[in-house]
Amino acid sequence: MLNERERTRGGRTALRPRLVAAGWDYLVIAAWLTVLAGVFVPLSRAGAGFGGLGALGTDLLITALSVLPLGAYLVIGEAGRRQATWGKRRAGLVVALDGGGGPAWRGSQRAPW
């Protein structure tokens, strides 16, 4: 966990551990986008175009395959039992309320995962 030098006066985490956690989480994001590129670039070069979807359909497909899974990763990680994404766990951080508990899920219940 964090030592006293890594905390500010209000008990909040200092900037450096947060940036380290963000860096680790960006590696997860980059890995997922690399997987998507590894699948869709060869498909596109092979002629399996998605032009039939139109602009709106293409935007919805991109959102469904990139934004939604990555958003779910962040929400599930921070609202779950461990109270942290993979990057926050690597940096020794957790998401906690002022009282020390984790984020609430549907009012006062904890997240089911």
C-alpha cells in the first residue's frame, strides 16, 4: 500500500501513483485495441468491407467493440470486490469512499462481481 509521503493532507492519493495506475490501465486499453486491429485490418485487406453498414452502422460497430468493453472493464474493476482495475491494483490503489468502503452499486448494495 501507499506510504505517508504518497498521500496529500486530505488523505487523498498523490498524483504519481494515480499516473502510474493510469499508465498500466492504458496498456490494457492498447492491448484490446491491438487485438481489434489484428482482427479487422486483415479482414479489411481481404475485402470483407463493412461499407454496407453505412456511416451510422460503422460508428455503432466501433462503439460496441471498443468503447463499451473498455468502459465495462473500468466500471466492473472499480465497483467489484477488489475495488480497482488491473492498473490500480498494480499501483497499490483502490477506489474507496471517505468511510473506507467501496463504491455503491444500486444504492447501498455492493457490486455482484
